[in-house]
Amino acid sequence: MNKEQNWTDICNLDDLVDNSGVCALVKGEQVAIFKVQTKDEAQFYAVSNWDPIGKANVLYRGLIGSVADKTVIISPLYKQRYCLQSGKCLDDEQQNVSVYGVRVEGSKVQLDVA
């Protein structure tokens, strides 16, 4: 059974800087949105901005990196690494962050807020 998707405009594509994050307030929750630019293409990710270990809304300020085949955001507080695809913390199996569907439609970045 597929869950219904509910896409909503969050920002303009040109609001995003390559290999960096921005924060948006979506239904009362802070969401960190990232544009990861590789040589060939851009990938977009969205996760909760809440760092469960640092207990602060800071993940959009983290560093983007990679571990094996995973793209990660590194918390600016205690340096835990969260997988941008799954939300799992690579340094503490008991921690994770919520992951949101994200897409680009024309010049708009949209999140699945269903």
C-alpha cells in the first residue's frame, strides 16, 4: 500500500547553494534541505533539522560528506554523521532523523509533507 504524497513548494531552486543546506519551517517543524552537487548532477535531500544528540535545530549548518556509498550530513555540534538517504546515525544506532521526500519541479523545490 503506497502512502499518498502531498507535495508543497518550499523554496526556489536558486535559493539553494551547492553542497550546503537551508532550513525551512514546514507544518511547525524545521526541515534541513540540501543540494549535493556532483560532477554530473545535483541530488536533493531533506531531513529534520533537529540533532537528537546535540538537542538543537542545527543540521542545516552541518558539513556534507560521504561514507562508503552514503551521503551524510555531519552535525556541527558533536560531529555525528547522519545518512541523508535513510536518516540513520552512523555513530549511534539508536539515533536517527526524519527523512522527507524532496523534488524539483521547474524552478521550485518541493517537499512531500503527507
